[in-house]
Amino acid sequence: MDLKFLGRGAAFNPMEGNTSAYVKEGEKLLLLDCGESVFTELIRRQVLDGVKEVWIAVSHMHSDHCGALGSLTLYCAEKLDFNARILLPKGDERFESELRQLIRLFGVPDQMVDYVPESSNMGFKAFSGFRFCQTRHAPALDCYSFAFETPGGGVFYTADTATADGIEAFIGQHPRFEHVYTESINAEKHPVHLPLHVLADLIPPEDRARVSIMHLNGAGCEEAAKALGFDVVRCDG
């Protein structure tokens, strides 16, 4: 699956851009998170050119992951003449209610956005299945990672997480996984982010090239990750 990144920075590392990735196939686009800098990058890189379907998956409601939702959904409705499709995790009524309210607060009427359950057929060739996987990040927030079923063995995208449990479960189900994209922080311990050494304890050295670090906090995280044999995401363009 060809996952491209618009940014790879943590919330307090804005010079790297907010962490967000996308899959684009012809007229279809799937966007993973939509933080404050994301709409600017979509326009600057002309990612939306020729697009007639925009799907958006939001991992949680910290602003570095959802702060540009208003601009993007309005742009789709008013400039591109179609409604953006917001994916929803199964059975989480609170998450859906809060996300709808957030988009209303951005000034986007309900009729300008389509809310779609995760089980819907999205029609992408790169993956046959997509699902939300609940994770632990910040207190009082519903937070999710994303799992894809792909021809190459499956792709996992943590967004923000304080635990490696989701990665471990995914690899247990996909031992020949295609790729894991995970946040990680260069710290001994942290209340809301995943320490790099915890990830290293889970992933054997021979598999680390298929694990890419994102959401960089800027404190030597890239260098530390590479020293351990992990990949680090790049933002082309």
C-alpha cells in the first residue's frame, strides 16, 4: 500500500507538520487524520486535484489530528461539489456525536458531510479491509489506530498511542505484515506516547525495517529510531 505523508511531527513539533498520511487512487483519496497543517499541505501539493471522493479517518480529537476538518470538508462541498465522507468506528456513539459536534462548530452544516460506518465498501485497490482499533492515549478521549488488510500482508497505523498492545495484536494476526507505522517518543517513559525502547522490545531486529516511526517529538527521535534499525517516515513534496 503506497502511504504518503503530509507531515510527521508531534503536536509540539509543528515545523515537521502535523502527522497525516493518505492513499490516492485516481479520483479517490483516503486521508488519515486532518490536523491544523493538513489542509494547507493538501492544497500546496495539489493532492486534491482530480479527486471526486474524499474519505477521512480521524483517530482522535486533539487538534493536531482534526484541526483542519472544517476547512477540508467545506472545500469539498463548496469547491469540489461533493461531500467528504467521514469514517466512523463501530459502536462508539460518543465518538460519533463529538465528531459531528466538532464539525458543526467549525461551521459546516450536517448536509455538507457524509458519515459512513467503517464496514462500508470503500472501493480502493490497495486494501480490501479497513477498521478502527481502539487504543489508549490521552485520558477522557476515545482514541483509535487503523488496520488495513492488504495484498502484502496488512498495514497498521497507530496514530497516537501510549501502548504497543495494538501493534502486538496486529502482528499476532499478521505475522508477515506489510508495514507498521507508529508514533514513538525518545523517552524512558511517557504517560500518553509510546517510548521507543518499548517498541524495540516488541519488534525483533529483522522486522524493524518494516516499522516506520512518525509523530516525531524532535528530541533526537529520528536518530534514535534509525540507530535501532527502524525506518522513519519521509514527507516528499
